[in-house]
Amino acid sequence: MTHYFKGGWYPVGGAKAIAQAIIPVIEQGGGVVITQRRVTEILLQSGVAVGVKAQDTAHTKANLETYFAPIVVSDAGAFNTYVKLIPPNYPLAERQKIQAFPKSSSMVTAYLGFKESPQQLGFQGENHWIYTTYNHDAIAQTPPIPADNLPKFCYLSFPSLKDPLAEVHTAEIIAHVDYDFFSQWREQSWRRRGADYTELKAQITQSLIQLVECHYPGFQDLIEYAELSTPLTVEHFDASDRGAIFGIPCIPERLDQSWIGARTPIKNLYLTGADTLSLGIMGAMMGGVKTAGLLNGAFGFFKIMATIMKR
């Protein structure tokens, strides 16, 4: 956790550097990386996972594609895997339990582009948690766009200051929000949600910027570009339930659920990612280690851990 004190580890070259490093390893092992596909169903035969069906998102009128595999690993989250991808006619007690489980909150994120480096204000790439009250329960329940005052909390991060290859400077301001605050626009498609939605996003963006400005004067003057994502944006791009970026909420009851883990009741079907272990970036990474170790046996798990520690 101590890496967060200086802003968190960040891949040189941005997130794409992770894919650029991993894809050659997958291909050397005989694997293939396919993009622009949305899995629509996990294929089962006699209660055993044997593959998936997928839609080509670039050609939505094309027939569904079928991919067979001896083992299926889902990183779509426990909710999507059990509720949406496993055929509904397959009996699963976990399906009803997941649907009844409390829902996680989502986020609004203001993406900012700067005219000049934010280092002139003293920022060095660290993260900032800005709170206006110690009542964290109230913060979680308050929308980030009160009409007559500023949000009670935001999180500020500077991706460009963490990346030595960055040529321009950026920042993100994030705040918790309940999905239902935006649910009235749910049935409207991305970029076609109307003037009211656009105006609301502009208000939220400005309120988040103003909150940071109150703590770091001059911040607003550096901004050249701003764009906001909402829970509907998250839901559109990663199909998470109600735009919950952290998956199943991290409440005490989560620890008692049999469906939180790498194993599923279906043979040859496994979960990975945050719903396998713990939420967040580190939780998702260690969830991947857990699943890989399970598939490779105990020796495989310790070998993976040793490799990580060496790096």
C-alpha cells in the first residue's frame, strides 16, 4: 500500500504498455488476443463449460462467433458471469443471491487536459483525497452536484506526472455517486442523452474543479479541456452492473459469499479479477494471480508469486 504515498505505481507509456508487454507472451504460447468482441453466453455441455459465444461489436449484424476452450476464465465480474453469461436455464442458487446482494456505488470522473504543467502549483504526481467533512457516511450519500455548494469529497490524480514519456499533462477528478441519480437517461444511447444530461455533466465538472480550486488556487487556470464520465458511461463501456467500477461492494457480508472466489459450481469455469479476491487495482491483480495459481496447482501459484516478487 505504501506506493500510494507517492501517487501509485504507473506503467511507463500508459495503460497500453501493459497490453504491449503481455500480448507477445500470449502469442508465443500459442494464444490469440481478439478485441472488439462482447461475450454473450458461456457455452455449457452436460454442466461443463466448453467455450463462449461472442458478438463482433464492429459488425453487430454479423452472426455470433463461437470459441471453444478446455477452460473458460471470466473477468466480467461475478454479477455478469452468473446472471448474464451462464444460460438462464442452468440452475444456480448463486444467481438469486447475487441479484439480491447490495449494489455498489459508481463514480463520476472529470478528465482534464492542461495548458501547462501542474508542477508549477507544486504537484509531483501524488494523489490527493480532498474531504470537507469527517462524516464519510454523509459523503457517500450526497450527490456530487449540490445546487448551492460544492461537493463534499473528490479524489485528484495526475497520470501524466507519473509517466516520464507523457508529452502533455492531464488529471482526473473522481467522486462517488449513486447510479440512480442518472438512471432516467439509462435507455438513451451513448452521446445521445439530450441537452439536460449534457448540462448536468457540465455542472458536475465545474463543481469538481471548483472544489479542487478552493484547496489549490490557480488549478482552474491551467485547464484547457474537460470531459466528464458518469455511471452510464462506465456501464456502456465495460458492461458493469449499474456502472459499479469496483464490482461487488466491499462490505463485511461479501466475505461470507461462496460465489466470491476463483472457483464456480460449473466445471472448467473460473472467475478472475476483483470479484475473485478483493476490489481495486491491486485486488484485481492478485485475483489474477489466485486464478492462475489455481489452474496451475499449488506449485504454479508459488512460482507465479516468486516471479512477481523478483520483478
